[in-house]
Amino acid sequence: MSRRSLLLAIGIFLCLTSGVGTTLWMLVRYEPRIYLQAAVPPGEARHRLSADCSRELMRLYSSVTDHDDQAWEHRFTDEQINSYLAEHFVSSQLDKTLLPEGISQPRIVIEADKVRVAFRYGSGLWSTVVSIDLRLWLVKGEPNVVALKLVGFHAGALPISAQSLLERISETCLANGIGVDWYRDEGFPVALLRFQTEQPHPTLELELIKLEPGAIHIQGRTKDPASLRAFLETPLRDFKLVSD
């Protein structure tokens, strides 16, 4: 989704009638309570949680690149992730490298049945908080296939079309060698993300993705750590997960 297209859509809404313009503007500018509550206040506790997340990311990287045919499991809390996004993610300038133009202050909330992702889009008066509700699970009987179900997409309190988001997901997946197929379930779009589908012998096998209130567990097994390490080192060469 381009910044221009979202702002144009908002502008069209506001210009339809003067009578509803103010109401629509208030809906778009609304900041969801869950987004505000997900913010971790700055201070020593946030810095510690950010460092905990950084260390767990490095442990995950070590697990998948250093041990052959050995099961691994890692757990991240949403408080750790949000602290990392507010601290080390910014200080290492990964936000400038990884986030699309116009997006800032990403936060997540993990619930038992879904992940809620939200971020600020735009700046000043021309900004809104975009929130996305996702359900995800591993597809049974298909190795390394993750289902991603989009069950909510809002700008402020205003529901908006998910078509541009679907296109962005497809573009991002294809650019990173991830196959993607779409279908609808109960009227909601579902993406099937296929990892390492072009490899006859995948180097990584995902075995578990489990959500619980406030945390996510991932579990898997590495088949060829040397090949996986070589694949990962190229994009990660200039990234620093932990800062002083």
C-alpha cells in the first residue's frame, strides 16, 4: 500500500459530504486502546526487555545455524518484542532499513487465537494508526507451510479494504523466495506461505507455532546448518541485533 493511495482514499471519504467529514476524520484519527496499551514506557525495564529479546533472537539464529538435526524451541513475549521495536530496532536503524516508507512505531499484541499488529502511518495531521488482526498456524501434512488469515484491517476505527495489503504481502513473499497462495475461509483472505518450496531437501523444518496470551512459541529442526547459515548471512551481514 502506498502512502499516496491511503491518503487519497481518506481524502475522498472526507470530501464526500461536509456533514460526515468531521466524523470520518475522527474515525481515521482514532488511536486504538490496544495500540496505546502495547507501548512499553521508556526506562530501565524497557531497555532490559529489549536486550532480552535481542539475546533470544541471537539464540534463535545460533539454534538454526549451528546444530545439525537437533530440535530447537524459542519463546518471545509481546512485551519483549515491543521493547525491542522501541529501542534496539531504532538504535540499530533497522527501522529505516526494514519498514516501508511512512510506517513507524510498530507494536504487536499476542492473544491466544491471533496476533494483532499495529503501526503509525504518515505523520502529523496526515497520520493514522493502522491495525491488522491475523490468525496463523502451521498447515498439517505440508512441511514449512504457514497459513496467515487476515481477520481485521483498520485505519483508526475505520475498516478499510485489504486488497492493497494482500498485494504487498504477495510482493514481499515473492521477493524473499517465499511461495504464496490465496484462498478464502469464512469470507476472510488466507495466505499459504510456503518456505523453501524450491529446495528438494529443505534446510529448515518448522514443527510448531503456538500462541498464548502475551507470547509466541516457535519450534523446529535444522537439517543443514551450514547451507542455512550461508543463506542468512547475506541479508544479516550489516544488521546489529544488540546495541550498547
